[in-house]
Amino acid sequence: MFASVRSAAILGMEVCPILVEADVSDGLPSFTMVGFPSAQVKEAQDRVRTALKNNGISLPPKRITVNFAPADIRKEGAGFDMPVAAAVMAAAGVLNPSLLQQVMMAGEISLNGEIHPVKGILPMVIHAREEKCRFCMIPYENLKEGRLIRDIKVIGVKNLKEMIQYLKHPEEFSDDLKERTGTEPVCGADFLDISGQISVRRAVEIAVSGFHNILLIGPPGAGKTMIARRIPTIMPDLTFEEQLELTRICSIAGLLSKENPLVTERPFRSPHHTCSPQALAGGGKNPRPGEITLAHRGVLFLDEMPEFSRRSLEILRQPLEDKVIRIARTTGTYEFPANFMLCAAMNPCPCGFYPDLDRCRCTPGEVSHYLGKISQPLLERIDLCAEAAPVAFDQISSSRTGESSQAIKKRVEKAREIQKIRFSQENIGFNGEMTKKHVDKYCEMSKGARKLMEQAFKKLKFSARSYHRILKVARTIADMDGSEKIESHHAGEAISYRAFDKKYWN
């Protein structure tokens, strides 16, 4: 007898539908799996056979063949255990094959018949909805994740007996999960904790308002990391579409919380400087999201930027421009979203005190070699460079507190709303995403601003890319002031954030 059931494989960020077919026919007793299964998938035959035996279900001593179609895609992971078990039982006559029509299944089965959670359930459920399946059957521990998609029936099962019961009578399923109410924001980090560093806080506010990349440079202990970790607290809240997008990424990466699977806060990824290029970009035989993709819609923070390997840093160049990262393999090219805000922090020299010659003990060669670890093409993709000066004793000991994250966030949201209206007919959302066409259209300058930009371009020898990035920052500063045109003081402030890198890298 023949039977089949739907499942899916995750290839990069895409869902590939897989049809799990089973046939039980006369012949020498055997269990064969075909259709390009990996070693992990081939092990399913022993898990399924043992689990069925331990639950009182005996397979007939016949030839059992399981096929995964299409056969040109490599099948990996333990998520095919459930569809294999269901298809084999239907082919053996334990279940009616019609019960599996238009049903999507995924899950891992243990030897005693318990069903364990797997990664990538959310994109599978979304695909099942698109394919108009009757319902999805998934592990019970993945049920909260699967129920984020409301317009398809999702059934969570704990063991084989429940799987058989709900396949026969899906209308009987009712879960005791509480409705999702969302997670409360975690109170902790706040810009109130920052003493001094008014210029750096201003630069960070501009960067967040326009979704610009920023570099913080200064001596050790000046508060660069402390400020960077508070950037998510002033970023606008995620929309529900963005929450689902981030939840999908985390589902594929296996990083979702069991209690609250919906991602409601913007990501802040801070990889260590020993992070390999593959961990940063993503990879593997079947590519998985890396740190760049996990920072999508949020912040990628590189602390001690020059300590990262040159290969790791140069990987950032393409996603910073294209907002996606492409990984090529012999099986195809995979695209991962990478629309993140880069925030980097570094010392100006190995000891950290250059150009304070009274404290710096580095030779000019050491300073030059240290700064040379960051290439000029990468520097030009960073819109703002802010200098964190040493904090004075009066600022540390003062009882006065800085501005709260909530107050800064309101101003950021106001500037973002202006950009949202401006780019309503465009395929972008922020000033930091503007192309040359958008810069020419929306970055109108006054006569004073144009003259100032011309002088700066000639004197500081900016490249065309740097010039356009300065205009993007100036447009954001003008939006924060509610100005239609870019005035000279807006352009002057934007230029000052590019002059700091000239100070060190000249």
C-alpha cells in the first residue's frame, strides 16, 4: 500500500516543500530510505521502528520503502521523524491514507514514542498556510511558536498515541496554552546611567534616527560600550510584521524562547572579536543565519573592532551596501536579510591613549599598524565617527543624571515618522538606506550648506561615497530639527562626524 504526507526542509531562509512517501510491499523484510537523505534522516528508520514497537504497533515483515521528494535536495535534521512514522503507518494499514491528505507534519520522535521540538517550525507553518493545508501537526513544545500564525489550524502532539488520535479526529484537539500577551520590556539599561559624553550621545541619537552606521573611538573606560548597549532602548518599537520576520530568523537559528517565542525587542548582537568569518556571515553545508542576519532590524555591535580578523571585517562591506548577505554553495546561492545598524567601538591605539602623548607609550609605527587593520573602504561605509573623550571627575561624582532613554526615543520616533512619510512611495524606510537617486531627490541644500559642502569636499578630499553619506546624515539632522532644507549648520555637524576619522587615519 502507498501513502504520503507533506513536510518541509529549510534551505537558508527559504522553505522547500518535501513530500514524504511510503510504500509497504511483499518481499524480504527491509526498511529503505531514498531521496537524498543525510545520515541524520536515515537514522529515522531505527527511531520510528523502535518507537512504534514500544507503543504496541507492529510493522508487517515486508519491504518498506520511504522516499523524500524532490530527490535532488539534501534532507537534513530529525524533523522528518513524524512524517516518516505517519506515512509508514498509513502504508501499513494502521491509518487510513486519506487522513494524511493536505496535512503538514514535522517533529522528532524518541524511542519511547515521545515527540520532541525541532527548529524552523514558524516558516513551515507559514508555508502550510500558503499551500492551503487542512492543518499542521507539530511537537507540543513548538505549539506556541506555531500558533503565532492565526489563520491555520495547528495541532501540537506530545507522543505517537496523540498523533494517531488527532489524525483520526483533528476536531477533538484543544490545547491548554494561554493566549499570547506579549512580553514586558526588560527594565535595566537606560541613558540615565551615562555621565557626560554629550557629543557621543548626540551622535548616537542621530545614528538611530536615520539608521546610520556609527564608530565610537576613544580611550579605555570612556563609556563607549556602555553607550552602545543602550542603543536598543531608544530605537522605535517593532511592528508586528517585523516581529514575525525576526521570529522566523530566530526559529531557523533555533534561538526562540519556549515561553515567549515571539520576538518583541530589537536584537543587539555583540560577537566576540575571535568570531570567525563563517560565524559572522552564516554558513555550513546547509547555510544557517550568522551574527549579521541575527542583528537584522537591530544593532550589530563590534567591540574592539581592530581586534577582529581582516576577513571578518571585510565581510561587512557587501551587506552594509545591499542590506542582504549572499552565501554561494555548490547547491545554490542563499540570501539572508542583513538590514542592521552597525555600531563599532575601538581605541585609537594599542594602549588606548593616543594622541595624548603624556600617557600614550605606542610608537608611530604601532599606531599606524593598529589603525590600518580597518580598511578605508569599510570606514567609508560608516556614516558617523564620534570621539569619546575621557570623563572628568566632576561628571562622575555629580548627582545630576543624563536624559532618559524614553525622552530620546520620543525624538527618534518623531524623526522616523518624517522619513516614513517621505519614503512612502519608495522601497526604503530610512535616510541611511537612500541611494544616489534618493539623495539627489530629497537632500536639497541651502546656498550656505552647498558652499560649505564644496569647501569640505575639496579640503578634506572626500570620496563620492563619503560625500553622499554626509548628505544622508545632514538630512537626518535636518529632520530632527523639522527643517525642509539642509541648512549650513546641519551640513557642518554632519561634516564634523566625518572629520574625526580624518584626524586618526590621516
